[in-house]
Amino acid sequence: MKIAIIWALVLSAIAMMIVPHSFIQAATDPNVVAKTKITAAIDQAVNGQWKGICTNALTTGFNQTLRLVYDKDVNRCHGIIVPPPPPVCQPGTHLENGVCVPDVIPPPPLPTANVSKVCLVGDLSGSTVPNLMKGCDYKIGLGDLGYKSDLSWFKSLNFNKCVIGNHDATEDGSSSIYKEALSYCGDHWSFKPTANVLILGFNTNGDTASQVGAAKNVLGNPNTMANVKTVIAVSHKGGHVPPNSHHPAEAASLYSQLEKLIPSGVKLIEIYGHNHVMSSAPSMNWYQSGGGGKSHYSCGTDSTWTFCDNSNWGYLELTVDNQNGNTAAKFVK
């Protein structure tokens, strides 16, 4: 009897072994059971901080042995090699062959033009002249900047520099506009549009001694004056004026002292507004550019002041050679 029972159990076991695996219920499949238990154990061991389990089935006859491999990188677990992310390069470096290397600083760009246009006009009223000034690289207002109670209109024109006129000061304006003009234009200033040209701006409603002192400091600075071939002095009131002018040379003292400070071999150009005309003394490099739109004044000529126009409005355009600092002047109207 015992032998019969043993043989019955053996035959049953053999029968179970030859049943196709697909018919085994998942709930009793030892592989499924093993996977469930191992997965739960891993989850508990790492507090749920894991990504996946690699599984591979090795077949031996009708038996399947489940091999479980724990790996935080699911892709590597399945034989997929994912390269590490590239390093984050700091500013001033870039990625090259997987390594951050310093950037190569390019040389400064070559000038886009051989010349610069410096445009100057004073006694501004209305839009006619500002609308003409389209091709200017630098725009300088020569005082009397709109004849209004403040400078809001002039500021909207986006000039690069300006000097103060008598209508922008307490002389013919107000203390409030003078305060605004001093803040916006400055009492005096200097800047170099090119390496070879220095422009000096003066408030001829300010203190002459202060203006001369400021000019002396700039013109005596060897770093500032290095390579300078041309100095352009600009102001509202003039150091020299043509005959029959409405306004005399009210800034004669300033300019007589300034002319003595210019280094030998450096060209000086003087440009003013105040008189509502466009006029020039080319042999002396003196120019009046007061044709900004206000009603014209009288105009005269002589052997020095050979040109004067009080019929048109316009501005003075200086064409500056960016290589050598040479300048050429013409009125645009």
C-alpha cells in the first residue's frame, strides 16, 4: 500500500513537470512568487529609493530559474549604456571633446567705416533740423536746447552731448532749467569720438576760470592727449564772430586762454551757436552752427568770415578720419 502511494506521488510530480509552463497559474508560479518576495525585500532594504530590477530567465529542461539583479540604473541593468551628462562649463569656457576649455577671445572688430560723422547744432526749435540728422554718429547740441521751460523735448532727440545756452540758464531761462541742464549736459566735459580727436564742451554761462582750469587739466594729461591730432572746442557763446553779428564774441576771454593751451602740432577747431546763422572762417577753423530752427539773425562776411547763411536752417557736419584724425567740415541744410 505504501509503495502504491509513493508511486502515485512520483507519477503526479512527473505529470506536473511535463505540463507546459504557460498553464501554470501565476499565483503558484515559483518564479512569480520568488520575484514578488525579492522585490518586496529590496524595496524595504532601500526604503523605496530604487529604479528597477533586471530579470533574466535561464531555461533548463522544463524548469525556469529566475535570476534577479538589483541596479539603480535601469538602462545599464538591461545592457543599455547611457553616457554621463556633459559637464556644465563656467562662463568664459566652452565644451570641447567632453572637457571645458577656455574661450578664445576674438580680436576687436575692425571699424565698419573709415570715417565718423560728428554733427553739431544749436538754437534748436522745431523738428526740421533734428529730422535732417539721420547719418550722424555723434550729435552735439550747442545750447538753447528748445526754448522751453524744461529739457524734455531736447532729451527726446537723443543727442550724445550738449552744452548749456543762455536760455538753458538763469540768464534767459530759470533756475530750474539751469539745474536740469547742469545735470543733463554738465558744466564742462571731454570725450574722444576717435583715438585721434578730442572734443571739449564748455558752459559759457558758467565761471570762465573753472572752464579754463578744466581744459588745462585735460590738455595736460599725457594719457588723454596720446595720439590726439585735433581738438574740437564747443560752446554756445562764441570766442569769435563775423561782422554785423547779433551777439558779440561773449566768450572771447575763455577762447583766448584756451588757444594758448593747445599743444604744438595739434589742430584746434572752435564751434559755437548763439547767433542764429550758419557761418564759417575756414582759415581759422571757426564755425557758427546756430541754424537749429529759431528765427534768423543778421549775417555778415569779411576776408576771414567768408561764409554766412541766415536764410536756411541746418547743422554743421564734421567728417573725421578714424585712422589719422583729419577733419572736413560742411553745413548740411
